[in-house]
Amino acid sequence: MPLVNIRLTRREQPTTREQKAALIAGVTQLMQDVLAKRADSVVVIIDEVDPDNWGEGGESVTMLRERRARQQQQQ
């Protein structure tokens, strides 16, 4: 039984129920096409991570987004 975990960062515009359903369907189809897995054996889990709970280059994603937004406003 394949278990696929998708992690998304929460955004100002949340990922919709429809988008999540499309991800689940698409990943399931990919597992069928590439690994010949039965659709009913594929498990897809979507985790939404708060941007305060992870970071890059020593900064939280929240801080990175804020800095990038300020830089774009200055341009």
C-alpha cells in the first residue's frame, strides 16, 4: 500500500477543498501509471504546515514572506 504525504505551507489564500481533491486524484493516478498500483490501495495525506513552524536559511517562512513582500513594494 503506497502512502504519499504532501506537505503544503498555509497561505493567505488557503488551498481549497477542490484543489486538495485534485491533488489526491492526481497523485493516485500517477501511482497507477508509474507503479501499476491499484487506486484503492493508494493513501494520500495532505499536511498543511503553519509558516511559523518551518524556515529556510535561518528565517521562518512567515518572516521570509514578509521580507519579500516589503522588497516587492519598494520596487
